[in-house]
Amino acid sequence: MEALMGCNDGLTSKIHMPAFYLAPLEGITGYIYRNAVRDFFGDGISKYYTPFIVVHEKRAMSSKEINDILPEHNEGITLIPQVLTDDPEGFLRIEKKLCEFGYREVNLNLGCPSKTVASKGRGAGFLGRKAALDDFLYSIFERRVMDISVKTRIGEVDTGEFFELLDIFNKYPIKELIIHPRVRYEYYKGSPHRDVFYEGFEKSVNPVCYNGDVNSAGDVAELLKGTGNRLEAVMTGRGMIRNPSLIRTLTGGQPYSKDELLEFLKRILSDYRGVFSGEKPVLQKMKELWSYMQYEFPDREKQISALLKCRSISEYRIMEGAVIASP
Ligand SMILES: Cc1cc2nc3c(=O)[nH]c(=O)nc-3n(C[C@H](O)[C@H](O)[C@H](O)COP(=O)(O)O)c2cc1C
């Protein structure tokens, strides 16, 4: 992919551009959010990922999880469902179900750092159990019915683990290895270890996608430089929630206008009202978005603080306008 990059930062040369993906964020990037992004800011987004689907022993998927992947809830979206488990049988059970829904790629979560997940040896907790991880990958790749991609951190405790992990990943035909270069215990703190990423990029036999703290054209330019202009894909999460036109601008489009942002939020609010009963859960969802979007409006601290405290949707709408629309 080639594009004129950086209309906003003065770069005008034609350079290689990676594909851009919207990262999965549990509780945020469900189908309601994805549909609004597709309609308002979808230009330049090649793939979307579902938040993780948890494998249960007794049932394949919850009704919430099924709703999220239903093809009729994801029209015009290239969606990759993500699964979180350390049980090969459970993984294959869900993979088969996803295949029945028409999916042809499933993503394995090896990145979730949260205590509830990782302490059970799943997500980023699986990275500390390397022999078990190797056995798990062997079982699922031997019996898979579709492509498998992996979203991983670079270790559980120490960045040095990554090269041992890569030796394991390199044994399997992983469709795409999405690397978030932090270890589990770093959670989201500090800066991603881009130097470790560049080394991993060179050593991986599988296609690689970068993920972590991409917020600007400058970040993408740095990643391209570090990979000798060979990086094929970048995934961004919090940067997109904060500024939903991020990928559009990175691929040569316009930043959001105030009206566009207001309409985008109005649409999300209205769609949440359609699925939740009562105002409380709707407000909770909107406030969660604002916990990221607030950083776009550094001079509106007072209004944002009032928005995050408001108790009714009518109050919320007024504060939203005060943050975004007032001069
Ligand atoms: C609230 C929250 C929920 C997340 N949920 C998921 C998830 O379900 N699956 C996953 O692979 N990563 C999840 N992540 C991690 C993001 O996909 C991404 O890897 C991380 O935020 C770093 O990228 P970013 O700096 O572009 O946000 C979550 C992150 C946050 C902050």
C-alpha cells in the first residue's frame, strides 16, 4: 500500500504505508462501536478484531459473544474474532463454530495482562508456560479448520523471553503475529520496547503486525524507519478511541470535524439505548469512551469532569456539547 502520508506534518513524499487495524478493547470495541467507526471513520481500516471470546467448558459462546460476531451485526467490516483460552479442545470447538458463521481466520489472545486472566495461565499468563504453549499451538495447528493469527506480548516477566517465544511461534504457520512489545507485568505502563520489536520483526518467519502506543503519523514513520520500510501492518487501540479519525488521517484523509464527532457519539449513544434498558449502563459506556477521548480536549478539564459525573443522558448531552462544540 502506498499513500501520501502526513498532510498534517508536512511530509509529501510517496512512501510505503502499512495496513491499519482497529485493536480489540474489551467493553469498548463491540459491534455497536465498530459499526459507528465503519460509518463515520472507516476509511483506511483494513481489519477489526473482536474483544476476546472466553472458552467455557459447557457452552460454546455466550449470547453477548454471539451477538458480537453475527454477520448481520458486522456488515462491511473485515472482522477477526479473537479467542482466549489455554485449552486446545475448547479453542477448536469455538473455531468450528466461528467457521459455521462464515469466518476464515481466528485470533489467539496471548496478550491480556489482567490478573483474573493471566493468573489462570491464559492471555499473557500463557507466555510464562512455554512448553505448554508449544503443545497447545501444536494441537490447534494440527487440527485447525481456518487460519490462525496470534496477538502477543513479548514475555511474561522479562523482554528476553521474546526470543524463546519466537522460536516457538516460528514452528507454526501463523497467519499474522501481532506484537505488543511490553511484557505482562508492565501492563500498559512505560513505553513499548520498540527495539525488541524490530529484532523480533527480523527473526519472525511469519508476517508481523505492530501494536502499542501508535497515536500519530510520527509514530508510524518511526516504525517504518525501524523496519527498513517493510512493516506491513499496524494495529491501534487507545489512540483510535481517543481520536476516532486517527487511521483516516494516517492514510491521507481529514481529521474529524466537531460536527462529525458529535454525530458519531450521538449514533453510539442511540445504538446503546437500543440494547440496554435504563440510562445507567448507556452512560457507563459513554463515560468509558470519554476516559480516552478526554485527552483530545486538554483545555476542557472542568467540563469533562462534569461529564464523567453526570447522572442522566440529558445532562450528558449538554456536557458533551460543552466539551466538543463550544468555542
Ligand atoms: C480496556 C482495554 C481492553 C482491552 N481488551 C483487549 C481484548 O479483548 N483483546 C486483546 O487482544 N487486547 C485487548 N486490549 C489490548 C489492546 O488491544 C492493545 O493491545 C493495547 O491497548 C495496546 O495498544 P494501543 O496502545 O494501541 O491501545 C485491551 C486494552 C484495554 C486498555
